[in-house]
Amino acid sequence: MTREHVLEVVTRHLVDTIEELEGVEIDPAKSMKDLGANSLDIVEVVSCSMRELKVKVPRAELNKLENINQLVELLYKSVQEKESVSS
């Protein structure tokens, strides 16, 4: 799985959760709060993305994130680790 795929998953869940983002170009350098997400929206986006990617990330790691790129990187790393264990 590529990093681009992980970004697509996160972006799709973000747009599904925050209707105002429909058709808007999402800048991964911004935080979800910058894009209008409240704390419940963020939990929804992260949990749906983890479920779809079949990975779990410790909450302590999530609390350190400042933007969408960092979330994508963390999820991508988790997917890579999971794939290397299962192969």
C-alpha cells in the first residue's frame, strides 16, 4: 500500500465527516481543525481511517500530530509495519 492511498483514505473520511469540504482541495499541511473539524469530527476521521486500513495507533501518538500529513505518515508507517509482520 502506498502513502498516496493512505492520504486518499484520510481525505475521503474527512470529506464524509465535514460536508463543507465536498469538492474542496484539501491541503495536507493543514490541521483538521484548520479545515473546520471539531474534536468529534477528528475522532471520527481517525477511527474510520484506522478501521479501513486495519491498523491501530496509540492515542498518545495521535495527540502529537499537528497536521494531516503527520497523520498520514503515522498511519502509513503502521500499515508498513503490519505488512512486514504478515509477509
